[in-house]
Amino acid sequence: MQTTLEPIGRDTYRSGWTALGTGCEVMFGAPSPAAARQFQEATAAWTRDFEAKYSRFIPDSLISRINESAGVRPVPIDAELAGLLKLCDWFHWLTGGIFDPTLLPLLRLWDHHAEKPVVPSAERVREALALVGWKKVEHSDTEIFLPKAGMGIDLGGIGKEYAVDRVMEMGLERGFENILVDFGRDVRAHGCPPEGGPWRIGLEDPQDPGRCWCGVAASDRAVATSGDYARNFVVEGKRYGHILDPRIGYPVDNACLSVSVIAPTCTEAGILSTSAFVLGVDEGASLISRVHQACGAIVTEAGTRRTRGFDDHVISKRAKPSKVIYS
């Protein structure tokens, strides 16, 4: 895995590499070039190991072994995965079941990675949906078991966001004060950028991709945006996005174009933004508002619904963003 490290200011560096199916970038202040290099190597290595363990696209990963053992036998797990599964329990409850890591049978059916994606039959959707349901999963501190053959776990809805939080923690543990972690536009910021002030995050306009509709200040906060305007396919004139509704087994088809959430952690921001996108404007805004220290904005063709507290983070459109988030 090739990594880069470059100085971008006095005692400030930018490191980058590719992992988790996306570009990973960290901007941070460090007391010396040696400390910067050590941090870059540690975070890149941790991310590589995390992907090797939890990616469903890697045949010998722990997640792949769990999925292959569905309906056959329990699989031993370590403390890290046990902790991740407890987070899944929490967010599944918090979102009323919208966050569901057992969507893999449906993700395979609605294969947006295929060269020529196809729309599955209603019968196949029903069969896949019968294999979905986080409450079916049996797990403890030492093992996990998927009781039905054909079930599968995909941690894509939490893994990248969890990795952002973990890399941030690695920087804070070293005493670094100014850090921005950006993994595929899932962002968490601490301290301030080299130019001073808060980190400024640009939110892309889903109706005019490439331009920002809003900029927000992120001080000790994470920002995540979910939407399907950039990742979809069209069959017989109908558009199908990549975000699935676990209640019905079909891609989300509501008035939402994108949802941006600001929260204390990237895990919270990412799960809330995607879940709110699935739920739609009213229920999505209600979900975000119920979470302590979270706020968000839901963009639709008719306008933007902002929850309480979001405008407190909005900065002038004239302010140059430190980062721009795409869906």
C-alpha cells in the first residue's frame, strides 16, 4: 500500500493512502518530521490490517469466514469485533432497524458494481429479504453465528466511519492537537487547520455536483454526507440508487437528494446521515434531532430541511473550505 507524506505548513503534514475502497487522507500537526512519519506509518498499517480483517471483498477476511459459516457453525471473534458488534446493536436500536449490517444478501442482488446492473425480480427480493435482520444474529464476547445459510454481514455502513474515529484517537493519544481525518469524505476534525480558525467543511450540492451548497465549521466534530445522486444506475428509464431500504429490500426512492450530519464522532454522523436518507425528510430529521449533540440538513428538490443547531455551524459561502464532502 503506497503512502505519501508531505509538509503543508509549519509543523503540519498531509498523509495519504488508499484503503477501504477509497482515498484516505489525514492532515495533522506534529512536533517533528520523525513523529509525523511514525504516525503516518502507524495509521496506514492499522487501516491495512482493519481492511484485511473486515472487508467482505477479501476472501480470507474474518467477515468472509463468518459469512461462509452461516447456517453451519459459530465463528470465534476477538474483543475488537465484539465491540463493533455491540455498536451495531446500539445503532440498530437507535435507528429503529434502519441500520442493519445483515443487508449483504440484498447488496449482492442489487449489485451496483456489476458492469451491467440488473433489476432483480420481486420474488428474488423477497427471498433475500427473508435472510436480512440484525436481530437474527447470535453473538457474544467470544463468537458469532449467522443461523441461516445465505445470511451475510457487511460492515460497510460502519467500518469506514469507525476507522476514521480510530485514526483520530491514534493522533490524540500521541498528543497531536490539530487533526483532520478524511476517509472517502467521511470526516472528523480536531483543533484547527494551518491557517487558523475552525476546520471548514464544504457540503456538495446534489443538484449541482462539483459546487458547494453550504460550508460548515467543524471543531471537535465529525461531518458525513449520504446520498445516491452520484452512485446509481438506470434501467428502462427508472433510476435505482445504491442505498437500500432494509424494510422493503429496494433502493430508497423518496424526496431526499442528500443528508449531511454533524456529530461528535464519525460513526454517529455516518450512520445517522444514511439512516435519515432512508427514512425521508420528516422521520429523518426527527431521528437526527433525537441524538445528543447531532444536527443535520436534508436536501430535497423542494428545498432544505435543517434540524436545530445546524445553522450554528454554517459559515460564509465566501470562506474557502478545508475539505469538500461528496456522497
